Amino acid sequence: MLILGATPIGNLGDVSARLRQTLESVAVIACEDTRTTAHLLSALGITHRPTLIALHEHNERDESARVVERARETVVLVLTDAGMPAVSDPGYRVVQAAIAAGVAVTCLPGPSSVLVALTLSGLATDRFTFDGFLPRKGAERRALFAEVARETRTLIFFESPHRIAEALADARDVLGAERSAAVCRELTKMHEEIRRGSLSQLAEWAADGVRGEIVIVVAGAAPATITLDAALDQVAELTASGLRLKEACAQVADATGHSSRELYQGALARK
């Protein structure tokens, strides 16, 4: 059997009773970093020492078949450094391989930074999307934001502290300065912080640098109330009255649900 186990994302007290019980008895653990898993066992006071197999993003494709073969013979627990395996972490390919091979797969649910950030953001929780880590390159990141600009569900992303300022600035420029959002950092840890506000406010806050593990939650777009052509007519009226194109697009975007980027590009195309 293959078991996916969710580990704490910060606070060690979030280890579930089922995970602790499994850690005390399982023979094999396939883990993202054997050192991190060894530290977890030690921190929990678990003296049982299972065999640790490295299963990370660089070897998962090659190692999955071998892990599944072990799971035919004994219980294999799959762990990542923090949170749920297979969610922006190794685990997906080994689950696929186990299903294809007819090996039973189950899960020990637990901490998830995606769900913790969503519930603490203050934004709508009934419908949401998760896009994992944002692209490293600015052009690709802005393209992704443009792709989801009209998505009405709450948007959730992971981001590195080294790129958070640029990412929020891109989100502001593409999704709209007044779009509500939250930056959730160091979740469940001593220095947990939730910053809520508009994308413009959050981009300004992050400009001086932000530390820690970060989840970005962004409000979904308001449903479009009029057609794009009608919205572009409103932009034209505002610019004719003397308003700058960028400001006109932002104003119409807030009122209609169309993205300011889409309106800006559409207005340029009309000229």
C-alpha cells in the first residue's frame, strides 16, 4: 500500500494522530528530503527508524516505479518537507504509477497552506482555483495573470520571497490596482502574518522585501456586466473627456468586470 501523509507547514503540533501512529510503525518512507524527515522523526520523539528513500522533483519520474514495487510488498509512506504530497510537491507521479500498477493508495490528510491561506484571507471561499508557484520570468507571470484576469473564483498562488514584490506589481498592473488580495506568510509559525488590502497597497508594502514562505490569495473578478465592445465604448467616452487611457481602463474595469489589460489592449486596437 502507498500512503500519502500531510506534514506540518510550520507548527509541529499540527501532526495528526494518524500520521504519528504511521511514523511509529511504517517500514519505508519515500520523502522529499531524507534529512528533513529524519529531523521530523527526532522532533516528534519517535525512536522507530524506517528506511528512508529520497523521492524529489529531480528523481520522481525514475524512482516512482521502484517505490511502487516496494509498496506491493509493504506499506510505503510518502512525505514532502511540508504539507500535502503531490500539491506543488513530489507525489503526483508515484500516485499515478501506483494506480496504473493496481497498488492501493490512501491518504493521511492534514495541514495545507492553500486552505489555511484561503480561510484567513477574508476572500470568498466557496469557489477557488490554485495555480501553484507563479512563473519565475516576468513575461510568463504577466501572461498567466492575463489568462486568469476574468476568472470569477478566488485565485491562489505560491511565490518566493525573492520575487514577491515583482509578482504583486505584475498582479496590480494586469488584474487591477483595486483588486482585493491577501499575502499570507509563515503560516502556523511564530511570525505568521496576513496582509490584506488592494493589490496596489500590497505591492507597495512588499517593495522593501518580504521574508518567509508565502501564499498569495486574490479576489476573483466581478462577473462582466456588459459586453467588451460596450465597455470599450465607455473607455472611449472617458478618454474623450480628458482622462488618461490607463486610468479610464481601470475605472471601467472596476465597474464592468472586464480586466483593465484587456480594455487597454482593446482600446489601442481600435485606434
